[in-house]
Amino acid sequence: MEDKTVEDKTVWSGRPRPLSGETETLQMPETEHENEALQVNRKYGLLSRLRSYFIFDPLIWLYTVVFGLTSIPFGFFDKDGRILHGFARAWSKLILKTIFSPVRVVGLEKIDTSRTHVYAVNHASALDIPVLYASLPFQFRIVHKKELLSYPVIGWHLKRSGQVCVDQQNPARSVGQIKSVVRTLKNGMPLVIFPEGGRTANGRIQPFLDGAFFMAIKAGVDIVPIALVGTYELLPMDTFHIKCRPLEMRVGDPISTQGLTLRNLESLSLKVQKEIEALYQLATQEVS
């Protein structure tokens, strides 16, 4: 008999693999990067930094503390996380209005949101999560890193609202959580995943972890590719400088997992990545 436990552990222990064939990380020629950098520096100078450091950032922290503390009493009676999801959605909409960054959603009308899906999203910014909460008009749960649990208020909210913690430093310890998520998917709760395993440091879509799609195959649900465009420019890693700009969430066609096994993880991962890259490229070409 096949050892399912070993199988589950090995899926999540792999590191990001280099891309091959036609799938490549998104890049711009260096000259285009230099020209874009000059334009950004002119638009987002000293006044933009002061506005971000002394207005936007303190307000976002204030919203987080106020919404987090207010939600605590409700959390004790919220067995399925639906009330706390409402708090997160209101928090997200307030943040995006405060930083003058409206989100244009394209393609969501093609998705039957009454069905359960795994939504695979590129991850470029700490503000990706508010964009998702504000733009997806249904209940969902997010796979997040263990490190987020150490943040005051945020960590408590993640636990109480039923979000899924995956320990990327010790994937074997996450097997129980993963099996729980599969049950959640089968019971009808959609899931949002970031297949890159973390935020991109350079704005380019990074190689996907094959194991990110393990749960979709196990639960037999379709994967919906989503490209978030503009969030890296809005707030990249290692800075608190928020650069106000319009954003876009572009939704692709569902990708079926019916009939797939764990042997198909790599090909499925490549297919989803190519779809998200195509969505991202199409959006950026339309803007330019």
C-alpha cells in the first residue's frame, strides 16, 4: 500500500525550481527599467514620502489596531470566521480608499463564484491581501506563512478567522493543516494561495512551488489564476513608502484538476504560472 503520509510530506519539501521551456520570469529590458525608474522618482519624491510616512502608514496601523481590537469580542462567537471576514473586508476597503488606490477587476464575471475554487495569485506586496479582500465578493480563506502569527492583533485574527498556516521552514509539520484544508475545500470554502511562497523582491513573478497545488488536486477543485497588477509599484518589499496608483486584478479562466494526481503537480504548476504571466503581461501592455 502506498504511504500517503510520506507522499504528502515530500510534496511540500521541494524548493522553487528554475523555469524551463517557454515559461520565464517576467522581465523588462534594462533601458525600459531605467526609464521607468526615472519617471517614478520624479512622480514619487519627497512630498510623496512624507505623505506616506506621516499620514498613510500611521493610519493603516491605526485601522489595523482598531478593527483588530473591535473584532475580538465577535471572534469568540464566530465559529466559521464569516464575521471576522467581514471585518477584514471593511478594513481592506478603508485602506485602499485612504491611499487613493482604486482596484479595477477584470474577468471575475466569468467565474461561477458559487462553486469552490482555489485562487492562485502572484504575490508582490504586503497590500495584496487588502486588494483581495476588497475585490473578491465572497468568503474565502488564505494560506499564510507561520511568521505572520507573531504579529500582535494580526496573528490572533488569522487564527480565529480560520486562515491556514503553513510552516515553510518545516513543511512536514503542516501535513495536518493541509489535510484540514482539503476537508474545508470539499465542504465548500474557497482558498487563496500565493504559489511563489512569498513576495517577489524585484517585481517579477517568481517560480511557483509545485506543492502549492497539492490541495486543489486532493480536493478535486478547479484553480482560478489571478494576476495583481500595480501592487509591487504601490508598496514593494523593504519600504514603507506607499506610492498611490490605480491597481488591477485580472482573473483568468478556471483550470481543471479533474483526473490529475500528484505526478501532475509540476505540469499543473507550470500551466498556472503561464496563465498568470499572460494575464499580467496583457494588463501591463494595455496600460502602456
